Amino acid sequence: MKKLPRVLVVEDEPAIAELIAVNLRHNGFAPTVVFDAEAAQREVDAVLPDVVLLDWMLPGKSGVQLARAWRVDERTRGVPIILLTARSEESDKVQGLDAGADDYVTKPFSTQELLARIRAVLRRRAPENVPDTVHIGALVLDAAAHRVTWQGQELRLGPTEFRLLHYLMKHPERVHSRATLLDRVWGDHVFIEERTVDVHIKRLREGLGGAAVMIETVRGAGYRLSAAAATVG
């Protein structure tokens, strides 16, 4: 029997949490509902979910604080997180994405939109299906093994950053607009703002360490991976 994707719902309003859970069950997901950060941490410690729906405003530790903690933990850093919040200002969205969220849904939201966003992050989390290896200087990406190394040292990248790097490495020296990256890497950009690309480029650079110099910002145009910079450092 096919395993249903596990969704951890962290929402302190029982009515909203139950509504989300009911719709998840009816659409082929296995939800677990908790109402605060402490309970969420216990669930994650026990079994890693396939995706977390995380309310920003929680009693005690906030959802943003919890997301940050999970992103620095080796075990949980790859778990997709969708923030749920009534905060709709751009600065709030940037803060949420910077904290480690993969997506951001503002309340009130439609059930169909939420389900679409969940399916989108699960698709993006799936391992790269093309069994190829890309070499640019000392930077090597093995898609089949889902591994990236720089000068022989393995790097730790989140699933979205991995896909972003893979695309850039397969198309070096070209300038890619944010809209192009959303289309090619996310594939579901109808739900995602272009500012999201900047946040993930920032995360990618942080994960690349010494290889970060290869990711160039082309003002007013987008981003480029420079093969010439591969020898720097």
C-alpha cells in the first residue's frame, strides 16, 4: 500500500487546525496536529514529517524561531516548511523565508491553494531524477547521489538550493532572470514571488562556502554561475 505523505500541522487555533487536517485527509495526506512549538518538536524528534505547515504566531516559541532551529539542525534542515500567517507585508514574507521557510501562505487562504503549495514543495523535495554529474572547476554536483562537493569537501544544501545549483551548473555563463529560475527550478511560480529567488540564492551562497564567488548577481537582470570563478580561492 502506498505510504501517504506525512504533514505536521502546527497551528494553535483548533478550528483552523481541524479544518486543515480534514482537508488533508480527504486529499491523500496523513496529518498530525499539534498546537505549540514544544509539541511540534516532540513530533519531529520522533518521526520526520514530509512537510510542516507552521503557524507563525504560537504560544511560547514562535514558528519563525522554530523554523530557524530546524534549519541549523542537520537532521531537520531538509524538511519542507510552509509558514501560515496573517502577516502579509513583504518584510514579513522576507523574514519568514530568511528563517528557512520554503513557502509562505497568508491567512485567509483557500484549501485548494494550500494543497497546491504542499504538492509543490513535495515535488521540489523529490530527488533529481536525471542521473548525471556536473563538474565546474572544483565544484561537483552528483544528481544521482544528491551530493555536492567543493575542492573534495562535501557541502550541505537544502533541496531547493540543490535544484537551483543544479540548474545553474547545467547552464553556466548565462544570465538567468528571477522569472526564468522560478519557471525552471520551482515550476510552480504562480504561487511564488520573485523575491523568493533572492532568498534561496542567499542560502545557496551560504551553503557553498568558498564556491559562493561563482554565483554572480547581474544588476537588473538576474543571476549567473561563472565557470571562470571556479578557480578562485
